[in-house]
Amino acid sequence: MPADDALPDDVDPARDGYLTEDDYPPELRRIIADAPPQDERPPAERLNAWLRGLVHSHEYGTLADLRRMPAPHRRHRAVPVRARLLAAQFAPTEDQRVVYERVAFLFARFHAGASQPSAAYGNMGDALRKVGTSAGRGPRDPGATRLLDRLTAAREIPWRHLQHAVERMRAGDTAPPSWAGLVDDLAAWKSREHDVPVAWARAFYTPTFTKKNGNPA
């Protein structure tokens, strides 16, 4: 008995119109070759790897499409864009698709014009702690503090303030938060088990540090 996904013995792919791997476009062959097993990494990490790969391979058109997040319109629906659909496809549930899509938008905004992906770690509070000027950063910078206050006071996911935060990090050349971690935090924004705003505030005001590198744990 042939495997479930195998073609019957009497089928000739070329004759009967089946696509073979040789018929796939180069981009699709590369994606298939580089793709890990479906369950090897959590969904947010797979999204992060895909986004970083776009920067590494200079897929500027796809990144530009991700940056074009349409504003809501009263009379017309937003036109589906392939890049955003691909980002949303990493979401494990339908209600998380918007989080994956919009974090991809923030990633693309931060990496506009970049030729290599930036190092990223910690949560949004850790990242905002580095925002500021030579006069002071994090809690010593009024702008960074106001941003944190607006983020942590929001009941709904504060997309506009998140974009402002990412733009400040890009302008000041400071490290962004872990993109995979940001996806998970925003997916759990209303969770009673994980108080994301409090975690961000603690990282901003009272971070813990590892002995190894001094970075927030």
C-alpha cells in the first residue's frame, strides 16, 4: 500500500498535470527547505524566525508590504495583503491572527532600511528602560516614562502607543523587545494569569540582572 500522500503507481506527474518539486518557484523551494518541523518551535518563535529571515535575505518588498498597515475605513474593507496574511498564518488560533499580523508590522517598522536584523531581548519594559538621551534613560527620561504609563494603563492592546515606542527605539538606536516575547505578551494581554502590564512596569522600574552579562533576566 502506498503512503497516504504518495501518488498512485500509474500516475505520471508530468503527463497528468501534477506539480513536482522541480516545478516549484525558487522562493517556495527555499521556504520548504528551511522550514522546521511543524511542532519544533512555538508559533511566536516561528514568526520571529520568518521575519528575521526576510531581513537577512533582503526581502524588501515583503517588509514594505508589512509596514503598510491600513487604517480602518468606515465604508471599505482593507484589501488583504499577502505579506500580512503570511504573518497571521503563524497564529495558533483565529483570535490571535491580529496580534501576529501587527507584531510583524512593528517588526517591519523597526527594521525599515536595515540590512541585518537587530538583536532583541527582554519585554517592552526592558526595551523602554534603554530609551532616552545622555541626560537619562528609562525611568530618568520623561518621554520613556510617559510611554510606559500609556501602555500599561490600556485595557485593550495599545497598538498606537506600541508603534510610538518602537519608533523611539529605532530613532534612538536602542534594542527592541523580543519579538516572540511581544507576541506572547500581547496574546495574553487580558489574561488573569499573566499580568503583562505589571511585568512590563517591573522590568522598567525594578529590573533583575543576570551575573553573566548584566542584561535583565
